[in-house]
Amino acid sequence: MLGPLPQDIAGPTSMRSEDSTESVEQMQLEILCVDDEPLNLMVLEDVLAPHYKLYCAANGQQALEFLQMFKVELILLDIIMPGMDGYETCRRIKSNPLTRNIPVLFISSLQESTEEAYGLSLGAEDFIHKPFAQPVVLARIHTQLELARARQQLRERNRHLQTLVEERTRDLLWEKQQVIAAQSATITALCTLAEIRDNETGNHIRRTQNYIRVLAEQLQDHPRFSAELNEEVINLLFRSAPLHDIGKVAIPDAILHKPDKLTVEEWQVMQTHPVHGRNAIVQAEAEIGDSASFLRYAREIAYSHHEKWDGSGYPEGLAGEAIPLSARLMALADVYDALISKRVYKPAFSHEQSLQIISEGRGSHFDPDMVDALLALGDRFKQIALEFQDME
């Protein structure tokens, strides 16, 4: 008979026959037997003690208290017991994260398939019916222990893989941050050229890139634009927008900074700045190689932001959706900012006047859906203009 422990929990028992060939590893496996009938526990002891270390509990409550203090590899659990029956005990074991992975095998004289189905639905791994047949008991316990070991190895493997994925994700995030930093440095260097030559840059750059961001975000769910305007593209548009007038570095100072109205010949020269901008960015792309794909939007914006929806713009006279989406956004942002800004040749228009002028260009100068988006934004453009206003 198993020696008594506090609260009538007995164990461990490690008796083994002299001719036993069980390995030391198997002898270390510990099983908790839960049954209110001492005779049943004695029978299980005779069957299992030569092979495993045994602990015994007389009811479900004792079993749960034991599991709070000790770990076992498998539980043999009677169903019909006073107080907490086997079903409730199993439910609690399987609902506890600390014990849910321990295999539970019901030991019962109940023969109804519905009883067995209910026990399995609670998370039990198997049923062993009384009276016990030694080969069946040993075989089913061995099978469940092997399955438990395999599941544990799989969980450990999954945890290892999850760790590797998290580490790789961190590496990729760091690499992406480095790429973004390199992209930003490239754009900043190019923008510096424009700031040296063009008096209209500076806060104009900051305003227009923020106009583009909010306008693109407004259009993100529009069926015409949703396929292209994802978060990554919007960030690239934001970073590329400052390069829209990079081509002005090639325009002579006498024309670029002329305070009076340009002559026809001077205006023709000024209209070449999109070509110069496009060529400069193409050259940068060639120098950097494949990693310069982020300059695609900068190239589109620099070359096509003076095209008009009706085809009357320059340098190619593109019309409608033949004009890149990025350039259509830039056209709207650039014109709005030009309208609200004071120039040597014009006063600053109010926000309301500027929206009215842009509305009149809906479907002629600008993509009509983009104009609608701008009008729907209300005062968001006005707020950006105030935040990045030019200092007198």
C-alpha cells in the first residue's frame, strides 16, 4: 500500500522488479493517479510501479492541490468520486495554462459512449475502462507519454522559430530604417541644390509635401486610387515632393529671379525646368542603381507636375490619367500654395479665393476627383499653410 502524505496524497512509489529492463529515463516519469477507491489505487500500483514513479490522490480537490506544487507527466483520473467528480477535475486541469498540457486519461467502469465523448470534449486524451488489463494500461500510457513528448518538442520548436522570426523582423526593420535614412539623405542633398537657387523653396517645400500627404490619405479609399495609394507609397510621395522644382537649378538667374513678367522667350526657357529636373533624377538613379527605385515618384513629380488634365500643360501635353498620379497630386498642391503665397508679380489670395480658383480648374487643369478631395478636406490645407508660413 502507498505510504500516506499530507492531505492523504501518497507517493512517490518507485518499486521495480529485479528482472525489469526499464531505462532510468522511464523510471523518472511521474504519474498522478486519482481515485477514491484504495483497491483501484493498489491495482494501478501493481501495474505501474515497476515502470513509473506514482503519486496518488483520493479525490479531485486533492489532485488540484497537488498539481499546484508538483509536476507530473500524466494523470490517471477516475470519474465517479465524492465532491468534485472527474469531469470537473479534468475541466479545471485543462483550463489552467500551467497544467493544460498534461495528458489526462480517464479510468472508469462507465461504458456508455456518450460518457466517453463528454470526457474527450473536456480535453481528456483517452479512456481506460475498468477492470484494468495490464497490457492495455501500459500501452495507452506509453502512447500518451510519447505524444505528450512530441507535442512538447513541437511547442519548443515553435517557440524557437518564433524567436528567430522576431529577431529577423527586428533585423529587417533596422535595415528598412537604414534604407529610409539613405533615401532621405539623397533627397535632402538634392533639395539643397534647389534651395540655393530658388527663392520660392524653403517653407514652400514643407507646405507642398504636407498638402500631398493629406490629399493622398483622403484619396486612399477612393476606387480610382486605392490600388496605388498605400502607406508606403504615401510616405515616398511625401519625401519626394520637395524635388518637384529641382530642375530650376538649370534656369539662369536672370530668368529665375526676374521681378517682372517673363517674355515669351524667357517663359520658354522656364518651361524647360521639368526636363532638367527629370534628367537630374534619372542620372541619380543610374548612379545609385536598383536601390534608387524610391526616386521614381520624384522623377514623375519633377517632370509632369505642370501637365494639365485637359492636355494643355507642359512639357509633353499629357492629358487625363496619362499624367502620373504623383504629378497630378503635386500639381494641385503646387498651385494651391502659389495662390495663397505673395509673389513679386501678385498678392496672396485667401484660402477661400484659392479654393474657388481651383474649383474652376476642375476637369480642365486638375483631376476632378482630386479637386473634390481637396474641397472635402476643408481647412486642413489652411492649417498646414499657417503651420509652415513664410516669415516676413
